[in-house]
Amino acid sequence: MKLGNILNALGIILVAFGIIMLSPIVVALLGREYDTILPFVTGSLTSVALGLIFRKYGGFSRNFDSLKRNEGLLIVSLAWIITAAMGAIPYLFYGLHPLDAYFEAVSGITTTGATILTDFSLYPKDFFFWRSLTQWLGGMGIIVLFVAVLPQFAVAGRQMFFAEAPGPTEEKITPRITHTAKALWLVYTLLTLLEIILLVLADMPLFDAVCNGLSTMAAGGFSPNPLSIMGYESSKVTWIITCFMFLAGSNFALQYRVLLQQKPMALYKSEEFRFYTTIVLFCSVGLCIALLVSETSTPLDSIRDSLFQIVSIITTTGFSSADFALWSVAAQTILFTVMLVGGCAGSAGGGVKVVRVLFGFKYLKREMTQIIHPQAILSLKIDNKSVPDDIGRQILGFLLFYLVLMTCSALIVTVIEGDASVGLVGTAATIGNIGPGYGEIGPMGSFGGLSVVTKVIFIINMIVGRLELIPFLAMLHPGFWKFK
């Protein structure tokens, strides 16, 4: 690896991120909250200054055409870690402990939505806007954004784009990777604007509509309302957000083909999308029955809340239309099951991803068939295309490491906190970038009361989970760390 390439790339990203950090000032000016401008000016200047220092020691090079794969992986990993640190700077001005500020920033930019806040009345509007904006930037990917808008990454962007892209396949919708990044961001932006408009028409205040719209399309879950979507007490709002969460958990490349290339059959032809829809409908029916049996709500509310919560959890958004921490064990078990699935590949959703779950089922089916017919040559296909052996090995390796990391994290946190639900569900919620869990870290709770060590573990879970484990795995190999 060339240290100059890494420093230069990080420097460019930090300068651009610092400029974006000035945007909450507009909210402060509109709300005449002039005393809240300093935190974001400080954060912006710090990010820009650090970026220029990196550029200086990197030699101010603008040529990244020879960027290698391990360099791309390291740049992506460090970009998420460092931008989260820059994004945490404004939070320090509001009395948050540095670890809590970093936890909140990591939770935002990884679109996890786990918060350490307990009293929302203590913070101004630009604070909540920044939380939602960091989620929106992280939903499609900060690297994908900079590949789309910064000409320096026109060629090298490929290595970073696929290091960050959520899912096991390297799918392009245009020949040039920069055009692909722009196309994805176009769909992402249009859907966000459409949702904001619909929420305003549903009588949600404009500021809340903007924040919730940004968080919804990012599959993030941060809301300016302390009671999440339940706090708005509006069925119209709940149904609108349900629809857009479902889209946020779907493949944006697929949506590009449907919306802009006018190929509606692309939805039907996608085996992953069909499987994703089936899981949502099947689990929603099961959850609705569980709610009706426990008599916790009316039939109409059960239908609405069951569909909302299944979509919210499977897409890893983490919004809540009800306090599901108070639901029956059967209902919570169904929710925990979809925590282990996640959204589609190429979506804003986190988790294992639907395509990997689909691959796992097909793999098991093939192995059972192979036992009965040992001489048969059976290929494993998704969308009528054979899955290459290297992709198959990568998926199996991902699933194994995901299970190992989740088990280790859950055991350690359980011992530290003395609570198995916090250990298991908290780990699933953070490594899957879902957000709320059960008990004290439920949808109406907070992660603020957890121990320092637990917060550090959950921060690592959030970052590793958002980066899909692959860069983290690569960095564990000694051969990765060879600098020139």
C-alpha cells in the first residue's frame, strides 16, 4: 500500500465532509438559534483542517488511478471511523461525554439509530437535523457520494465503491462507476423528496418531515420526536413511512431500472425482491396474529403496527409505531427473527441481507439433494444465473464470521451488563445496524445507561456491521499491512 494514496483520499473526503457539516447552520439561522452555530463551525473547520494536513503529508496528489484493492478497503474503513469522529464534535458542545458523542455519531452515520439521548427537550433543531443528515449520508454511503461528485475518484472509485457497497455482488447499472454512483444518488434523493412532500401533506410539521424523511430513506431510525413515529399519532404518517421504509430496504439499482429506465418487470424478475416481499408479508401476518391473540390492540391497529414494525426491523430502520418492548414474547420473537435478515443487497438497509439468506437456503437445499444424488452436478442459481464459486465462498465466510462475531459480542456484553436480552438483542441490533432492542434499550429507551466497555463493543459492532465485515476481515490478515 502507498501511504500517500491513503492520506490524500482521506484528506479529500474530510474536506468535503467539513463543508457538508456547515448545512445545519441554515436550520439554525431559519430558527433564529444563533447560539447553536458555533458547534458546527468548529466541527467543519476541524474536519477541513485535518483534511488539509492529510493532503499535505500525502503530497497533494490528484491521481488515484492505480489504487489497489487493499488501499481502497483501508480508505473506506478509516473514512467511516474518522468522519464519525468529526461528526461527533458538535455533540460535545451539548454536554455529551466524548464516548457518548462518538457513539451517537457512529450510530448516525452507520444508520443504526441507537441513541444515548434521554431528554430530547435539551437540544435545538439543528442538533436533530444533523443527526438525520448523517444518517442520510451514510444510508447510500459517504464513499458512494464522493465517488459521484468528486472527479478525483472517477477511476479509483471502483475499488472504494465495491468495498462499501452493501451486498455480495458487484452490480453496476451504467458502464462507468461514477455514473452508477450518480444514478443511485438520484433515485435516493428523489424518493427522499417525495416522502418529505407526502409527510407534509399528511400534516407533519415541515422540520419533522425533513428529519424523518432523511432518516427513513437511509433506513436509519433517528427521529426528532422522542416517541419515534408513535409520537405523531397519525395513521397516515405511519402508512407513508411504512411504504418508504420498504423502498429503502429494496435494491436501489433495481428501483433505478423500474423508475428511470421504465422496466417494471425488473421487480418480478428479481428473486431477491420476491423473497424480500414474501418475508415481509409472511412475518407481518404472524405478528398480527400474535398481537390479536395477546389482545394488545384493535384489529386495524394490529395490521398497521405489525406491517410497520416488520418493515422497520427487516430494513434495519428501527422506527417504532408502538412500544414493541411491551409486546408478548411471541411477538418479540418474530421481530428478533427478522433482525437476522436485513434489507436487500444494494439497499440502505443493514443486516445479513436477503440475498445471503436466500443463498443459504439454496445451499442447504443443494446439499440435501447431493446426499440423495451424490453423482449429480448441481449449480446454485439466483435469478437464473449461477453463483460463482468465489462469491459463494465469500457469502459462506460472511455468514460464519457474522455468527462468530455476534456470539462473542453477545456473551461479553451479557457478562458485563448482567442481562442476556441486552447482550443478545443489543448485539443483533448494533451489528445489524437496526437500533433499538428490548428492555432498557427498547424503542422508548436509551443506550446511555450502558457501561463504557459495552458502548465501545457496540460502536465496533456498528462500524463492522455497516462495512459488511469484509474490510475488517481483510485487515486481520498480516499481508494486508504492507506499506511502501
